[in-house]
Amino acid sequence: MLVDRAVYREGRRQPAAGLAADIASVRDGHGFVWIGLKDPTDEEFAERAARVQRQRESRPVERLSPA
């Protein structure tokens, strides 16, 4: 069961906006998304991990072009 999710930037907790938005907000390398699960089953853990991986891989097109 998901019990909490938050974004941490510069050591401060920020409110979660949704998984896609949370991951996008830390793509600059200045923060991380914390996901708290309570007693997850193997299936739930695998499903959550897959969702996070899909969001990490779905980068906006403008982010793919060279700076």
C-alpha cells in the first residue's frame, strides 16, 4: 500500500503533485522523489517500480535536444 510520496529539493519536503510531475520536477538533478510503501506485495512493488521507470523514460522532446 502506498502510504506517502513527496519531492525533496535542497533538503526540504515539497508537496507531491502526481508521479509524472514529481519526477519531471527533479530531472535537473536537484532533488528526489520519495515513495513510501507499507508492506508491499512482490506484485505491488514490481508494479510501482515499473510505473516509476516508465515515467523516468518518458522525457519531453525539448529535453532531448542538445543544449
